[in-house]
Amino acid sequence: MEGEKIPLSQRQLQRWHLMKMVEVGKITLKEAGEKIGVCYRQAKRIRQVLKERGMTGLIHGNTGRPSHHRLS
């Protein structure tokens, strides 16, 4: 993963930044969840994914795959 570029949207970057602020102790997890627009429970899940997988955890699992509803 070293040197690998991870394309993130503005929304994903905001989530990462706010979770880093939670980690440092500048804001609470509840405040971060409100700023992101998710409930406290979902904010806990986002924080856990960041701890386990890092920034790649913010990227949706289907990113880069073709849609199942595409036309042939």
C-alpha cells in the first residue's frame, strides 16, 4: 500500500479529516457524525473501518466495478 494513490472524493476527504480530529481529541465523535450527516452509530462504524483499513476503508466496495444494471 506504500506509494499507492487513493482517489477520494471531497466527501470522503471530509470524513477522513473529521475522524482524524476525533482521534486527536479536538471534537467528539457525535459532533463529527453531525457534520458528516450520519448518526452516532454510523460514525462509530466509519471510525472503526479507518482504524482497520486506513483511507481505503472510505472507498465504497463496488468502486471500479461495472453496474449489474448496465445495458448490454
